[in-house]
Amino acid sequence: MKIEDRTGEPLSVATVTVGPEEIIDLLQGLADVVEGKRPHLHFSQSGGPQLVVNLAHEGELDAIERQMDWWIGPLILAVVVLSVLGAITLLRWAAGLLS
């Protein structure tokens, strides 16, 4: 997710306060963007702040997001394998103490 100002500069923090009806409108609008029924979502207050949501396409992901896809799976697999090996070793050690 990228949060940017009008000039395209990244924002570190953004706070959006909405009411119950606005949440429903926001969710319905986001669903329309994902389904391709509308090109983007635009909320605005008269004379005030605006919120624009665009759907990112695969080619728009930055380098970190693209790299994360290939290493996170093997990392999780390695953690699971090492956890299972550690549990087996611990059980064999405990069984050795009991016998």
C-alpha cells in the first residue's frame, strides 16, 4: 500500500475518520474498484480533504514487494522444519531421561 500526497510524495501517517454510513460506502466503492466497475474511488468533502483509492497492478509493485514474494515462503518452510526437528530432539532427550 502506498499513501501519497498530491505531488506523489509518500506520507508516513494518514488518519481517516469515518462514520458507519461512510464505512459502508467505502467498502462498496472498494469492491467496485476491485471488480473493475469503476477505475478509482474518490471521496471528498466540499472545500476539504480528499481520499482517492486506485487499484495497483502487478507491474506497479515496488522492488521490495516483488522480492518478498519469493523469499517469504521458503523462510516460513525453514522455520517449520527447524521447529519440528527441535521438537523431535527435545522429545528424544526427554525420553532418554525417563528411561
